[in-house]
Amino acid sequence: MKNSKFLMPMLAFVMAVGMAFANTANDQASAWINLNGVATQLSSDPCQPQGNFNCKVIFEEDEQEEIFEVYTDQSLQTLKRSPINNPYVVPGMPQ
């Protein structure tokens, strides 16, 4: 009984510390578009990995329905790949 009164809080503390470092989420999207000559990062990455086609996006609120090619980084040198040829629809407008 004495051991469990000491061991249980210690075990909970160790687990809490371990879980604090377990989050490996990457909040930054690795998707960029060329918006009027300026590299602009998308808020999320709509492209599915791999494929034979260049990934493209279209913004659902864009009246001109302009299609943007998606790049892997800010340098706009390497196009992202996609398994489908149709552009992905992204919510909002390009900013």
C-alpha cells in the first residue's frame, strides 16, 4: 500500500512528461503556389503523395477560376506530384 501511494503519482508524472514530447505534428504545409510572381504558402497541402501528374489547385471563391501549379518549397523550382490530373479545389481565395 505504501509503495502504490508513491508509485502511482510518479508513474502519472512520467507518463505526462513522455506524452508532452510525443506530438510530431507538422503544422506547416509544404505546398507553395506562384501568386502573381510571389511565392505563397498554402494553409494545407491538398496534394496526395506520388503520381504521374503535376499537382494543381483552384480556389473555390476565385471568380477567374485560375489554376495554380503547386510547388514543394518557396523557391518554386520543384513541382509537387499528384496521382490525378484534375486540380484540387481549395477553400477560400488566393491571397
